Amino acid sequence: MRTVSLGSTGRQVPNIIAGMMRIAGKSDDEIRALYTAAREAGIDFFDHADLYGFNHPGGGRHLCEERFAGALKLSPSEREQIVLQTKTGIVADEWHYDSSYEHIVASAEESLRALDTDYLDILLLHRPDALVEPTEVARAFDHLESSGKVRAFGVSNHTPRQIDLLKSAVTQPLVANQVQLSITHSTIVAQGLSSNMTGEADSITHDGGGVVDYARVNGITLQAWSPFQKGFQDGVFLGSDDYPQLNAELDRLAAKYGVAPIAIAVAWITRHPADIQVVLGTTTPGRLTDAATGSDIPLTRPEWYSLIQAAGHNVP
């Protein structure tokens, strides 16, 4: 398992993350099997959010965090071996975003109790809040850091300018930005490929300067969620009739490297020099193991470009 530096901290973390969004309905044994498969694959980084589990029958906020802790019952020494990351800011009741001091602090303390831990390794703001007050975020981060409850901070789905706004008050390094990225949902990587070509969609740089370039310049680790989704909520591209050329290329490269096609889809992301982490949302241990083998597959430049072209992007 290849490791990457977590933001500007210098801390080495695996470039594959096990996402815990879908464990609410799993049994303790199934959660333990998923955790064991992750650890055996070299993954010691687990991603949560206060929101995960809210829509599960009989569930609510922090349910997946509670299920994780209840199933694993980690000893203090094992807790020290893993990275626990969670997110806050989305409120399901009368759906809205809340990045106030009170909400951030209360949610983080609820996550600590749900996860049965004394500290969170990383806390991310889940979505940009149009009503954000950077001084409120800064006050919350300062309190959580000084009290030893959170060790590092970041964001999710934020644009460069939104990060700059937070940095106008927040003094801690923002170490991560979790964003949607797959071969087919790849605008943040593809933008600029057709630079200076009028009429080409990939000639346009979005999000106020380019999320990937901004992260590389500013020492922020990108974390790719939904790495196999066609679009936002359109299902996966693996085996999809919507992408015959892409799947043929995935199959060809999978045969070459002796792995499953899902590993090549992961390798396309991890090959990027931005050192992007891939968040796997699967709850199937075998699928997690297959995907994790893409951690350090050395795709060549022609292979990487063949995949993005097969996904429909212009490479002039």
C-alpha cells in the first residue's frame, strides 16, 4: 500500500481510505470483516460523517460512527494504530448547512462519544456553507484543537476561493479536501486538457482556479469520493453499457496487470501526481481487497490518458 503525505503535516497515510457511510445496516460480524479486510490490505484510515446513517430505519445522526465503535470495541493501543476522520456541517432536519461554532463543537463532541474515542484525527467541514462566518469556524477549530479533541482539520467539496475565505480566519492548516472524482466524473482533472480550444468543455477551468492545481500549490491532500460512480448519483461505470470503450480499456489493463478492473479504476486516480487518496465506499470485503490493489499500480502515461479518453474527454 503506497502512502502519501497528509497535507502539510508530513504525516504519511495510505492512499486508500475505507469509507464507512453504508455500514448502518450491517451486523457486527460484517463490520468486523470489513475492518479486517481493510487492515490486511494496508488501510488504516477510516472515514465517517455525523450524517451517515441518518436515513437508516430507526437510525439518526452518528449512527454509522456508533455501529463502527460498537462492533469493533478497539483497545486504546489499536485505536492509536488507525486514523479516524469524520465530517460535520450538514443537518438533515429541515435540510441545511451549519458551520457555526456551536454546531461544529457539539457535533465533534457527539462524534467522539459515538466513536468511543478521546480524539478525532481529522475533522472536515462536509459541504460549503453559504452563510459561513470564518471567525466562527476558527473559534470552533481553536477550541477543539486546544482541548485535544481534534488533531487536524480540513474541508470537503470546497472550491479554492471558499478555502481561501476560511483561511482568512482559520489558523490551522487545512490538510484535506474531499471531492467527488472518478474516471467519468473527472472535470476537476480534465479541465484545461483542451486549453485554448474554443468550444471544448475541457478548455474551461471551473471552481475559481482549479481544485487540483490549488491543492497541489497549497499542500492540501485531495480525497476522492465515489471513485466508481458515473456521475453524481447515476450508478457505477464498471460493467455499464453506457461506457463500453472505457470498460474494454479497463479490462485490457486489468489483464495486463493481473488485477480486477476495479483496481485499474483506483490506479487511474492514485497515478495522478497530486497524491490523491481514494475513498472506498464498499461494504464487501472482497471488493475492498480487489480495489485496494490499485494503490500502487504504475500506470504509464499512455495508459492513463487512454482511460480518460475512453471516458469521453478530449485529448487534443
